[in-house]
Amino acid sequence: MESRTLKSLLVNPVGVAVSSGLLLVVLFAFSLIKRRFGSPDKRRPPGPLGWPIFGNMFELGELPHQTMYRWKNKYGPVMWLQLGSINTMVVQNATAAAELFKKHDVPFADRKVPDTLTAFDFNQGTLGMNTFGGHWRVLRRLCSMEFLVNKRMNETTDLRNRLERNMVAWIEDEHRTSKAQGGDGKVQLSRLLFLMAFNLVGNLMLSKDLLDNRNPESREFFESMNEILSLAGTPNISDFLPFLKKLDPLGMKRRMIAHMTRTFRISSRFVQERLDNRKAGKFNEKKDFLDVLLEYQGDGKDGPATFSEKHINDVIMEMFFAGSETTSISIEWGFAELLRHPHAFQKLREEIDRVVGVDRLVQESDMESLPYLQAVVKETFRLHPALPLLLPRNTMEDTKYLGYLIPKRTQVYVNAWAIGRDPAYWDDPLTFKPERFLNSSVEYKGQHFELIPFGSGRRICIGFPLAHRVVHLTLATLVQAFDWDLGAGVKPEDIDIDEKLGLTLRKKNPLKLIPKKRLRV
Ligand code: HEM
């Protein structure tokens, strides 16, 4: 009889709901008791206790890097979090980061991929989101030898100078249009900076200006890209409780698929066009990255023998995602800090005027002679790393780290944002003070662990040589080319530094300014 009751309970839908509910309550209670009364696992770093089943996932808030930074006072530089069922370690000072990147780089070199980026198996074609294996190795080699390499950067200085001139023209154009429509003449810099950075990456890969300020398709692409980056960075319950992935309860993957479809439609056209040209015997005089990918032939032993069209599209999209917004928001942050600190702005302007003047636009070849500009860029990266937690790593095997046992498949965050604010390394760490770098040898190439906006180790940002040049050049251009009016009644101290996290850390309230050209060309 008892077994019949149990059976009917299990086949009847109401019964199923009741029994699963009961099971959940029992699991929850069991987990609660275990957490409150069980002794913490001494093999793991310390961390906040969290809730049963959900762990700390609801405690991180909208700006997890800031919450983690605050928790550092209590739990120290290496912290353990339970995000749903995902074991997570957070590294928050330079010493612990150095230990990770110098001694344990390989076991920590895999990536944890958000569910949204598995739409269309996107991650499997990319460099940044791929597992640490053959496909990643081949792409990394091709990128560092044929695409984002200093030699190629030196050959393309004219391209960057041209795009800076375009940007200056767009700023003037946007200002004029706003005035003509009865507006206040303000320009939202972030969009124009993004278009410039996007065209730069596009030219290096596909030898083309892809987006134009006035083109509606450009706007569509910009909007979808914004959504994709925001979805990729928004906490998603399916990442913390992987059994929910199929259900996609927040609909984030569905939205990602819709936006990826729009952006892929645009980007795949470029690839198709090139394929058609090559079929018709028309080849580029100078090979670009798309040619390199199309012509690649490996032995297929470690990595792919060739790249499929789908995989090529993935890499192209990825480079736009990885390269455009990271670069443009770093510039926006740097410029916002300069506007908030008129003394620093003036000092930089005087330096540029002294070295370059106003009769020609500042160029890449001037950068070596602008030490204050270099200090401004370092200070910007210290306070505003575009990826505050870098890109999450994933441990490939059980690893002993600083006396702890970190199990396989632990998600690892390195909080570059917190490291850049560590009072043990930085005097007056919360203040924007470029002068601190004038007599300092600290660089951000992944060797000085107190400043790691581009990460470090085998998976350090591959776009460094490009980003380094563009951020310097564009900040200098903005300071040199225009006087900037903040708007009626707005004072420098009114410009906020509120943050909004997508995949990148954006300025929550984009800069909107009135430009007045001072450059005489
Ligand atoms: C200011 C601009 C940029 C910043 C702050 C930045 C930052 C980063 C960071 C923190 C990582 C993760 C490193 C790690 O895990 O240790 C990364 C990876 C990556 N970045 Fe950048 N990045 C920038 C620009 C670019 C550009 C311009 C490109 C390409 C055009 C690019 C392509 C990539 C790629 C493909 C990866 C993945 C590398 C891998 O997993 O092997 N980035 N970037």
C-alpha cells in the first residue's frame, strides 16, 4: 500500500511538484545545517559563508569587483566564493597575482565561458573564450605573428592617423548637426570613439572602413554589439546553476542569439565578399588577417588543419568585441578623468602644444616625446581597467596554490580593479594623479603585477600593441584638437565616475560635451 501511494505521488504531476518541492526543502535545510555547523574546509581560501544552494551569488551586486574589493578587508587577498554550484577563487593583490601568473599559469590557463557566449558555439571558434588547447594555440600564434604584431603595427601608422582625422571630422559634424536641429551642440563621445576603434580593427582584419557615422547599419551594429557585450557580462543564473541552462530562465541566451544573428549577418557579408573575390582571381596586394585565416593550412595534429567559414566569422566577430569597446571606453575614462582634473588636462595640453603645436594633428611618432601623456594613460588603466576582473580563468587540474588546494574546474577571477587600488602599493590610491608615474618604471605589460589591466601570462591580451598605441594617440588628439565646454552650469567636479558593468566596465553616464575646434588644420 505504502509503495502504491509513493508510486501515485511520483506519476501524478501535482505529486511530482510536491515531491520535488519537498526534496528541495530537505536539500536546502541539510545544506544550511552543514554550512552553519560544519567546519569550513581549511584547504580552501577564506570567504563569506553564503546561502545554501545559491552560495554568494546574490551578494555580489551589480558591480561584483567593488563588492569583492570591500570583502578583501575581511577575507584577505585570496578569497573563496561559492556562486551557485560554481567554485570560485578571487585574487586581489599583486603578490597573489604574481604567484598565479608566474608559478601556476598553465593549470589556470583555461577559460570559464558564460552560457550566453556558447550561442551558435561561438566560444569554440574564438581565441579568447576557447579552451586552452590546439585551436587556441594556432589562433594565438597567427594573431601574434601576423595580425597584432609590432611590425604590422609600424606598417599601419598612416591608417591610425587617418582614422584620428576622421574622428575629429565626426566630432565637428555631430556638433553641427545637433545645432542645426536646435540642440545644444553636445556630442556623445563614446559612440564616435567606438566607431573609430571598430574601423581600426576592421581595417587591420579586412582592409576596409566598415562603419560610417551616418550609416543606419552602423547604428544597428553598434546597438547589437552593445547588447552582446552587456549580455555577456551580466550575471546569469544559468552560469551559477548549470542545470538551468536548457531552460534559460532569464531568456539571456535567446536574446544573445537574436543579437548575434544581426551582427553575424553584417560581418559574414565581408567574408563572403572576400571569398567571391578570391574565386574570381582577385587577391589583395597586401595580405590582411582575413587572408591569413583563409590561407592557413596546418597538419591537423595540434589544432585545426584549416579554418571553416563559420570559425573565421567567429574570430572576426570576436576581435570586434574584444578590441573595440575595451579601447574606446579606456579612452572615455581617461578623458573623463582629465576633465575632472583641469590641472592635469592643462599640463597635458601644454606638453602637446610644446611638442606638436596646433598647426598639425598629433601623430604616433610624437608619443615618445610626451611623457605626461604616458603617465595619464597608466593612471587611467590603474583606476579604470576595462575588464576589472580580467576574463575569468578555469583551473584545468587540482592545483596547490599559496598553501590551498584549488580543485579542478574552479573559476578564477583576478581583480585588477582592486589591485590597482591597493594602498600597500599605491600612495593615495583613490586619487587620479598621473605624476605618480613620472619617475616610476612600472609598466602595464603583464610583468608588474600591481598594474595588470591587460592581464598576464599565456592568456594576456593579444591586442596590447594596438590598444597601447590607440589609447595614447586618441587621448592626445582629443586634448589637442578641441576646447571642451561641459555645458551650462556644469563644473569639472560634477563629472561622475559611476560605473556600469557589461563584459567591460563602462562609464555609466556617457560624456556629453560641446567641442570647439582649436586645431588650425
Ligand atoms: C584598452 C584596451 C584593451 C584592454 C584593457 C584589454 C584587456 C584584456 C584582458 C584583461 C584580457 C584577459 C587577459 C587574461 O586573461 O589574463 C584580454 C584578452 C584578450 N584581448 Fe584584450 N584588451 C584590450 C584591447 C584589445 C584589442 C584591441 C584586441 C584585438 C583587436 C584584443 C583582443 C583580445 C583577445 C583576443 C583576448 C583573449 C586572449 C586569450 O585568451 O588568449 N584586446 N584583453
